[in-house]
Amino acid sequence: MSSTTQEHRGRSSAPSSGNYDFVVVANRLPLDRVEEPDGQVSWRRSPGGLVSALQPVMQQADGAWIGWTGAPGEPPEPFDEAGMRLVGVGLSSEEIRDYYEGFSNDTLWPLYHDVIAPPRFRRAWWDAYVKVNQRFARTAAEQAADGAVVWVQDYQLQLVPGMLRAGRPDLRIGFFNHIPFPGYEIFAQLPWRRQIIEGLLGADLLGFQRHGDATNFLRACRRAAGLTTRGSLVRVPRDWPGDGSRGPVGNSAGRRRAGPAAAEDDRTVRAATFPISIDSAGFEAIARRPEVKARAAEIRQALGHPQTVLLGVDRLDYTKGIAHRLKAYGELLQEGRLTSPQDILVLVASPSRERVEQYRKLRDEVEVTVGRINGEFGEVGSAPVHYLHHSYPQEEMAALYLAADVMLVTSLRDGMNLVAKEYVACRYDESGALVLSEFTGAADELGSAFLVNPHDIAGLKDAIVRAARISPQEARRRMRSLRRRVREYDVAHWAQTFLDALQGEPAAEPEFEHPNHL
């Protein structure tokens, strides 16, 4: 038996409880380690939607956040920073390669994003995923007090709920999936599909960005695990894997199938929709700062005071539709419907997973396309596309949002896309326009945006022109509606709604649906 298998099966021994009534478990800590020129070590807030969403919640709850530091080696001792208790989990270079770059981002990420890029299935990567999930689960169990609430985040840690349930059945466990959950025909390609479902069902409550994601998960419970569902509820037999002495990976022999009538000791797991949001008031406050407004004016001046500034802000990822955006913009310049230097595109593509081959290829493709457009339509001292391959602090991002007349979000598949909400939050004067892919979770909420199918280049071009030439009256009407939604349903509402549901009882649902009823 391999050491990984021994570690995985041996996790049922209950560790001692800790001191925190609220524990967040995420792949990364919310801060990055920074070594100053004088050798002093400091911590800087990490970029990314998850940190934007959870940091204010953690500060209010005085909880513990468990995550990886982002670098190989042993983790630091637990410490307090930014109003949070931070507990690091160490990863070796090999585990970063196999668990993070391999299984998480070269298997699960493309699979869960509709196989836009082909996923790769390697058993060594799966073994590393199991081992690292076990380490996160053990650390969480050590920090959580008796009866604590543990909130596990995202696709890198899908086995943690089942592992925690096996070792600490006293915990109230939630899981939130920040990315899409695929349809079963796609999910079924995963060789370890049943183990993933079993791991997730260790939670009491599973949160998804969109109703379709929750529906896809419920169908996977019926098809991959043979369980019955009722509305948003899944019936989990008490002796089922991941629910006691056994874990989410194991021999399937002897498992009983849930029948039409629930046994008294069965558990009920709920899978529901909780669209994530941002600290909208915080973003607006930043955008209103005099120095940020001055920086926005500087940006427009540096661009040559164009008539229209189009802005795209993404991680450099093949799911974001960056190539589609560039194709549409290039064709609009070719057709004369947009002109340079009057209509400028600023493309911010922050570095992402640069050791993964698909991402290196994408960067090359984007840079070649930007060069072609600038070579064909640029002039001396003026380029139609300003390409920035950097990450920026919130203040600079707010200035960019203020400087932009049109925000372009053209994702091919996205769990939510918080950039769209950040842009709306910063437009306190109710100007600006949002072009938004219908394949984002944000499209379900931000219906007053110009919704587009990014695969339809002709339709995308029309939407960009409409947004660029929008009247002030129409822009104000649309933006007012968008801002009302983003202000009311902010990150605090998201977190409170999820936590209230996690600690409450499942609502009444229709009768259970048998797994053979498809």
C-alpha cells in the first residue's frame, strides 16, 4: 500500500480541537510574503477575488484562515495579521507541481471550464491531491474548536469536507465552489469522479455561483454516486463513505443504496446557489479618493485623451476570452467603426500559472495579436492597444476603472467574475458601460449590462460599439441599476447568507429523486 493511501485511509483518528469557532480553509493565505531590501519580512494583501470577498468577513469574525503561503517549503508559525489569525500549510516543490499546477490547474480547471483546453489525467497528480487535501484537513481540525464552523473554499480542496467529517463529526462544515461545476457528461470524464463527490458530501452545505452549477452537482450525485436527491437536498446514508469511519476514497463493496424512505440516521446535504460579491462600499470609497481620481485623469492624459477608453482586466487565462476580445477590437478598427487614437483598448492581463504550458502558449498568442494590431493600426507615439502584464494594487485598479468608459468582460466560462462588479462599484457618478459575457455568473445579476456571447464575434462587435457610443442618459439608467444590485448584494450579504444557511436547518423540498430517474 502506498504512503498516500495509508495517509488517506488513516485519517479517521480525531485530532484534538483548537480555539477558533470559525475557520476558513483556502488554497492560499490572504497575504503574500514580501522580503524588503533590508531583509525585513512583511506581508502584503494578495490579489484575487477570493481574498477580496473574504478578508472583511474574517476581520469581523476574528477567525483563523488556513492556507498555503505560495512558496515551497515549511510554513511559518501561525501569526496574526490584518485582523486575522493566519495558519500556513507547507507544500514541497513536487507537491506544487503535482497537486497545484498538475491536478488542480491542468486537470480540474480545464475540466470544470467546459474543456476549453483539454484536461490531463495523471494518477501521480491525483495521489498528490489526496495527500495535500489531507494536510489541509488535519490543520483545520487542529484549529477548530468543538462544534466550530469550518468553511472550505474552492476546487483545490474538494476532499477536505469528507476528511473533516470523518475525523471531526462535531464540526459544521460548509464548502463553496468559486468556479463552475460542469455538466455530468463532462464531469464523468474524471477518473476520480466518485471520490470527488464523496469528498464534497462531507459538507453540510455546498454553495455554487449559479443555479446550473448546483443542478449539475446534484445530477452528479445521482449518476456518479448512486444517491437520491430531493430538490436541492442530497440524502447521505450514515454509513456512507466520508461520513464516519470511512473516507471519500475507498472500496465501494458493501455500500447500501439510499432507498425511497430516509433512515433516521441519514444525513441531508444541501446544494444551493450563493453568488459571491465584493466589498462594494470599500471599492467606491477608494474610487472617491482625490488621489485616485487624479490618477485616473493622469491615465487618460497618458493615453492621449482619447474619446473612448475600453478596458479589459483579467488573469492571463484561456477561460477569459482575451483572444475573442482582441479579435473583435481589431476587426472594428479594420472596419472603421472604431478608430485609433480615438478609441483605445487597455488590456491588463496579470500573470497566472506561468509554469503551466497552456498559459505560456496563451501569453505568446496574446502578445503576437497585440503586436499585430498595434503594427497595423498604430501611429508614432500612439498605440491602439496598451497591454499590461502586471498585477496592480486596488488603488491603481480603481483608477483604471474610473478612467475607462467601457469595461469588457468576455469570459468563455466564469464562475462569477468579480471584475465586472468592481467596475460597477467604482462608477459612483453613474457613467460608463459594461459589456458582459453571458457565460459569467455575474450575468445572472447584472442584467442591465450589454450581455454578449463572446463566441459571436459579430454580436460582440455590435455590443462594443453600442457601449462606446452610448448616450449619457442610457449609461446613467443602466449603471444606476447595476450599482443598486452590487451595493445591496455585497460580500457581507453573500457571507452572511451562506453562514446563516449553513447553521440553519434545510428548507422543505419536494420528494427525493431516485438516481435512476434522469
